[in-house]
Amino acid sequence: MTPAERIRKAYERIRQRGAAPIWISLLPEEDVIRRTESIDPTLPLAGLTFAVKDNIDLAGLPTTAACPAFAYTPQRSATVVRLLEEAGAIAIGKTNLDQFATGLVGVRSPYGICTSVFSEGYISGGSSSGSAVSVALEDVDFALGTDTAGSGRVPAAFNNLIGLKPTRGIFSMTGVVPACRTLDCVSVFARDLTLAERVFRIAAQPDPEDWSTRTFQDPGDTWSGTRFRVGVPAPAQLEFFGDNESRRLFEAAVARCERAGGQRVEIDYEPFRAAAELLYSGPWVAERLAALEDFARDHAEEMHPVTRKIITSAGTLTAVQAFQAAYKLGELKSKTAAVWNSIDFLLLPTTGTIYKVEEVEADPLRLNTNLGFYTNFVNLLDLSALAIPAGFRPNGTPFGVTLIGPAMADLALARVAARLLPEQCVQVAVVGAHLTGQPLNSQLTSRGGTLVKTCRTSPDYRFYALANSTPAKPGLIREEGFDGPGIEVEIWSVPVSEFGSFVALIPSPLGIGTLRLDDGTQVKGFICEPAGVTGAREITSLGGWRAYLQSRA
């Protein structure tokens, strides 16, 4: 499709689904399409669309930082937005976030709560919640977030994305609402590593208007060749908060790293963990208050209650405590610097677990702290980081790991990550002859398909035994308002490279569409054309194909 056609389809999807809670504001569709007409097609990002987290200025739309009372309309875009547009990329709007970029959860916004695209009950991660979800839903090709404590990495993990957190100062912060000014970074979300790297190369430019920027210096392939040393915490220092599936997926990621040429080196994670604790238990919270002191004083009641509590609590901190924490951080930097003599990069879980929305709302501060266990220290210690997908839990939620390196190791991390990414897979629900033990199951297993779980559809599906099909096959049809038992399905994970050949084997009247499961998640799955059930026997009440086969026997 042309860029204009892609943009029209994206806006149509957003209208059908509803902009909220992902989008806070959108540029007019026709204005965006007109912009495509003037773009030089030879530019490196020509025609690609992107979203902008709503604490980053985009000319023509208000910057709210997810607080309506704070909103202002900038006359010009942030430097990083301008650089991307000059490279041919097209911004379409502003996305939701944890208010004032304070949180790793994605639930602290008056514009609504974003959830993981893989399960409506689970959080999207924050603070760059809308940016991550807009990419995962394919509204845009990539998105800008920010990352002070993990806000560009946690939402990537919870939505199966690449989350690139550059070395602090490599991207300009001009036109970005500060959270912790000395720690903030603009980050990148993308569905593929190559695009994230292209965006990095364009955005990594020093800015004379920003005192914190510095020139990127690529160390080259000094340690991203066929052999490299990967630091992993000692087993007793790993924390998964009771999530054994995350532990299993992390161990699998470490094993994949070793197969790719990595030498596993156990490191002492304690100084990194201690640095992470400084971010919210130390005086760096005062930097958040410094950025918003007048607003927090005059508009406290218009702030999200949790955000207000975190930011205003800094009023009791003293300059003495700030110096004490600075000395402590200096000690920890010295201890962690020694680790880099024995390793090339760290491999950590992006988060130890994932939480449901209701769990975070019931215990907002403790669970947020848990999510920062592997992320909070990175900017304090001036490190680079790249979050990548690393598989799925049996409940369908994604898991991610993060590669962490010294400052300026951004592209070296990307080169290693390219060897660690598992092949992308499609989750597909099967209901009949492709079930385990059934005649066509080999069409999945021969393509490297793996069984993820057995579950049920939502109750609004009717189920039929089709007439004159060999081998016998069922048909699944969704009927709005119907309240049935739900139909048993198996969820299989099929490599993307094999999915097309699998779909090509499916005969009419069957096809692959989008199914809704009983937990609210959506997956690809077998559906039937309505005309296909002519002469078929309805077997909805049996609740599944196996039950039907047993009834026949």
C-alpha cells in the first residue's frame, strides 16, 4: 500500500476500536495524508508512521503529560520529533502515559488505562503505555516514549516489542517535559529490531539547545563478534516474585544466549540492586518535584492521587540527603564498574513478572517497585539498554529480557540482540481436526508449532459439525448476543515463516480470522463462512470437538 492508504487504514482501525485509552489526541487524518504527498521517497524513514508520547512536544497538538490542567500547545515539535520528520517519518498523534511519566504500570492516567494487547486483564506497563500499545496494535510503525526508570522497557516486555533505551544524552531532550532531568531519555518502540536501529541512527544527534546531549561514539564490534561474555546474576539474587514461568523463560533466554556464542558469567547483582533502590527511596524523587513544584502546589487536586503522593513526598527531603545519596551512588558506580572488566553485557529479565490491573490498583507502590527491580539502576549508572521479546507464559502474556551495556554500547547491543531473538510466532486457536491427536495435527507439528494451552472461546460462538468433510471438521461462527458455553480450543504457537504455508492448506468454507477467548484476549483462529453450515449439525451444547467425537462413539 502507499503511505496514504496505510494511514487511512490506521485511522479507520482507530475509529472502529476507539482512540481512548491509547491515544490522547490525533492530527487530522487529511492533514497527515497531505504530508505524505511532499515526502521524498528516498529518505530513510519515508512514509513510516510514528506515535509520540504525550510528554513530548508535537506542534499542533497539546502536550498534557496525562494531566489536562497542565496542558499547553507547543509552537514547535521536540528536536527528536523534528529529526524523524526530516527523515521522512510521519507523526499521527499523542499517546497516553502514566501521569508526568511517573510509574511503570500504565494505570495512572485520567485518559483511561491501557492494557497488554495480549490480555485485557493485564497491565500494559508504563509510563509509555500508549506508545507501546499503539505499535503492538500496528496503528503505527514505531513510537517514541521516555525512559527514566524503565518506562521504555517495561511496556515493551508486556507487549512483545523491541524497547530501545539509548545512552543518556544521545537523544535530545529539548521539547520533552522533564521527570528527572538528569536521568531522562527518549526511547523507541518498534516491532522489529532493524527499524529501532534505523530510528536510533537518525535521532542520535547532539543538540546545542540541550546542555545534557553528547555525541554518540559507536565502539564497533569490539565485543559483539562470535564470542562474548554475558553477565547473569547468581541464582539466589534473581527475583521473579513467585512467577515460576518467568523464571523458566529467563533460563531459556540465557541458554539461547549461550548457543549464540555467549559465555555465561555469574555476577554479583547486589550493587546494581542497591542503585535501583536509590531511585525512589532516595532524593532523586526530589527531581520530579523540582520539575513541577509550582504546578504541584497550585493544582495538587488535579493530579492523579498516586502520582501526587509520590511527587509531593519529596518536599521533606533535604540537601544533606541529596549529597549522602550522591556519595552512595558514587560508591555503587565504583563497585559496578569492576563488573564490566569480566563481562561485555548484562542479560536480565526486563521484569520479574507481570500484574493484573486490579492487583496494581490495590497495591500501587509496592508492585510498581517490583517492576523496577531490573530497570531502575540503568540511567543512574549511565548504561545503555535494549529490551527484546523472549517468549510467552502459558496464560498468553509475553515475557522479555534486556541486554544492558556500558554507555555508547547501543548499536553493539543491537548486533548481539539480532542473534538472540526467538523466531516470531503467531498464536492460532484450533478447534477440530488440528487438535492434539487428531488427523491434521501434523500440519502444525511439522511446521515447528508448539502447544501453548487449552482454553475456551468467549460464550458468543456457535459450533457445528460440517457436512461432507474429510476428515470430519467443525465450523465456528460468532453470533453477537449469543450466550453459550464457549468452545474448547487449543492455542498453538506457529513460526511466522511457516504460518503462510499452514493457512494455504485450509479448505473452504474454513479460514483464519480473529477469535475472542473467555479471558477477553484475541488470537488468530479457525472460523467458518456462514454459508458453510448449511446442512451441518449444531453441536454448541457439547462445548467442543472432542466431546462431539465421544458422543458419536
